[in-house]
Amino acid sequence: MLEHDTAAPRPTRVWDLPTRLFHWSLVALVVFSAITGEFAEDLGTDYLERHMLSGYAVLALLLFRLIWGFIGNRHARFASFLRGPRAVLAYFSALRGRGAAAMHAGHNPLGGWSVAAMLGVLLVQVGSGLFLSDDDLDVHAPLARHVANRTIDLLHEVHETSFKLLLALIVIHLAAIAYYRFAKGDNLVRPMLSGDKMLAGVEPARGGAWWLGALVLALTAGAVWYLVNRV
Ligand code: HEM
Ligand code: HEM
């Protein structure tokens, strides 16, 4: 939502608690997964096992976020931030000017698609990981026995390529946040911590209760447990 109101800015709820916890847990787990994956050969079997464990946690978080995109608060919902090409182009040209483009309550139309891209690439990363096998370390991901060696090799390539894409998206993500901070004077990180943005005349976003988030996460964690242990 673009903000034109002249009322005084006040702290306004934008990100619900589950979205914020999702974000910072995802950051920690992706960093851990990236390091343990990248150095698996040197670190050995234990770390590859931990790599898979943290990958399962990432999967549970991603499934949580997909559901939360329909039942979270207004700004967590996909419908509010996945906008058509016209909105994206309009935002892009406004961004080069001053003012209006700077202050969006939730994700702006450009950021919205970068969020979708990160979630999509992470799903591919985790999805391909579930089928991998490392014969040297004798570690086999839970779904590896369901597919042929040829497919495992292919998915290994997918796992490596999606990791490169993921790193590129993370670099863009951090560069965009720095751009808003230093070129636009807009601190996006603080609201991702506190939940609130200084906005004038915008209704605080309701919904997105912590207990609903906890319930959804319990369900998605259960689904991942089932996938890993029973399929
Ligand atoms: C965000 C999640 C993940 C990230 C960032 C990630 C990243 C990586 C990276 C960078 C490698 C090294 C690739 C190479 O050069 O060979 C790797 C290897 C591996 N990953 Fe993941 N991964 C993730 C999730 C998973 C999951 C969920 C599983 C399985 C349950 C998994 C299983 C493996 C295995 C078995 C290898 C070793 C493959 C080999 O050495 O042959 N990963 N991962
Ligand atoms: C592994 C690295 C990271 C990944 C995979 C990642 C992923 C994401 C995702 C998926 C979202 C969308 C949140 C949602 O709607 O659920 C997001 C938003 C956000 N992230 Fe990250 N993030 C990473 C690192 C960081 C870091 C290090 C910071 C802080 C410096 C940060 C700051 C933010 C902020 C401020 C937003 C909200 C942007 C907005 O206002 O539109 N992220 N990130």
C-alpha cells in the first residue's frame, strides 16, 4: 500500500511474530546448511548428517511459509505482495525518482517477487537434497533409495546449481536492504525484528497470531518427520 497520508507517523504493526521467527530461523539454518554442505567432504559424516537435519528444518519452515502465505497477517499473504507486471514496472520507475515508491507497508512489488524466488529456489535446494547420496561418506538422504543412480547424479547437479542461484539471490537480497538503508533512508531490518514500521495513517495489520503459527509449524514439522522416517 502506498502511503500519502499527512498524519504523524507512528509504530504500526507490519510483520507478525511467526513471519519474523520464520525469517531469522531460516537465516540461521540456511547459513548452517550452506557451510556444512560446502565443507561436507572435509568435515565428515557427522556434519553431513547435521546438514540433512538442518535441511529438514528448512523444509518444515518453507512448508510453514507456504501455508502462512494464505493465513498469516495481511502483509504475510502472497496475494498482498505478488503483484502483476504492471505494478512491478510502475514501482521500478517510481523507485528511480523520490518519495512515493519508498514507503510500502509490506514487501514492495519488486521485493515480493524476490521473496518468491528465494522460497522457490530453497524448495528446489531442499527437494533435490532429499534424494542425494554420498558413497564416500556412506551417507544417504531418506529418499535416495527410491531413485536410480542416474537420477541421483542429476539431482546432485541440481543441488549444486540451486545453491549458486541461492547465493546470488541472497547477495541481491542484502544489497537491496543496504540500498534502501543508505540510498532511501529506509531501515527495513528493524521492522523485521520488532514487527513495527513508522507509518502515518496505516491500519496495523491484524491476525497472524503466534499460536496459529505454532500450530501450523507443528503440522509441517510432523509432515517432514513422516516424509523422512516413513516414506
Ligand atoms: C537450505 C538447504 C540446503 C543447502 C543450502 C544445501 C547446500 C549444500 C551444498 C552447498 C552442498 C555441497 C554440494 C557439492 O559441492 O557437492 C550440499 C551437499 C549435500 N547436501 Fe545439501 N543443502 C541443503 C539441504 C539439503 C537437504 C534437505 C539434504 C537431504 C536431506 C541435503 C543433502 C545433501 C547431501 C547428501 C550432500 C552431499 C552430496 C555429496 O557430497 O555427494 N541437503 N548441500
Ligand atoms: C540466508 C540468508 C537469508 C535468506 C534466505 C533470507 C530470506 C528472506 C525471506 C524469504 C524474506 C521474506 C520474509 C517473509 O515474508 O516471510 C526476507 C525478508 C527480509 N529479510 Fe531476509 N534473508 C536472509 C538474510 C537476511 C539478513 C542477513 C538480513 C538483515 C541484514 C535480512 C533482512 C530481511 C528484511 C529486512 C526483510 C524484509 C524485507 C521487506 O521489508 O520487504 N535477511 N528474507
